[in-house]
Amino acid sequence: MTNNNSPTLPAISVRGVIKLGQFLKLANLVEDGAEARILIQSGDVTVNGEVETRRGSALKPGDVVRVNLPEGTNGAQISL
């Protein structure tokens, strides 16, 4: 299980509910929605250590999102 209080990941402030695809763009983990869709559908995105393949999956404060890219893994944590 992933430690949701990872000090190495940036904390991105979000108000209300945000969907996974939107969060990837907000956190600058992807260039655009098309890249987000491809990475999510390919199984290259995890939320709290679990692969998430639904672009519209709702995230909540404390969730840790990581993206596996050819140049390495990058991620961010959702905060209030």
C-alpha cells in the first residue's frame, strides 16, 4: 500500500471533486487530455498504488497519483 503522505510528491490543491484526467492536466503530469486518456487506458496511471483505467474516476484529498512514463515515474498528491 502506498503511503499517502509522501514528502517527495508535490501537493496540488483542489476544491471539490476532480476527475483523474483533469487532475493529471492540472498537476502538469501530462501535456493534454489526449495524453491523459492514452496513459490511463494503457494502465500507466495508479491512484494510491492501484492501477486506475477510468479517466472519470473521482479523486479525493490525500489520494496519491503516479504516472509511469518512458523517462520515469512522476506523481502528485491531492490536497485541500
